[in-house]
Amino acid sequence: MIPMNEKLILYLRDYCGYCTMVQDVISELEVDVEERNIWENDTWQNELIASQGSPTVPVLCRITAEGEIQWLPESDRIIRYLIQTYD
């Protein structure tokens, strides 16, 4: 079942092969995901560091309809979540 009213935000950066793998799956599944390139915006990088303790990407942020925030790091975990949830 697809989560209703879930907002997805992908934190990524340029020249990141793992980020590209996640973006490819997002594109294939046609999932609506906001992308935040941490090299283009210091605020986004600071959000990532505050939540994860480092600027390592990719990280998927899930915001549920109830406002719960869940952070999902690592491309394999993100891809597995996307396929299980949206395929």
C-alpha cells in the first residue's frame, strides 16, 4: 500500500554514483520526490548533518501525514524501500 500524503525528500550531491542509482529507481517508479543537492544549499547540508551527524549522501527523508520524520540513509536501503513501497 502506498503511503498517503507522504512527502519524500532526497538529499544528494553532484558526482555521486549512489545518488544516481537512487534517482534512476525514483524515475523508473515515477515517485514524486523533492531533491535537495547539499552542494547547492548550505541549509540543506546543515539539515542533513543535524539529523545524521555527517553530510554523507544519499539520504531519503520521509515525512508522514502525521508529521513524523524518518531518515533513511544508504542507497541500498533507500532503493529497497522505494521498490517495496511504490512498485
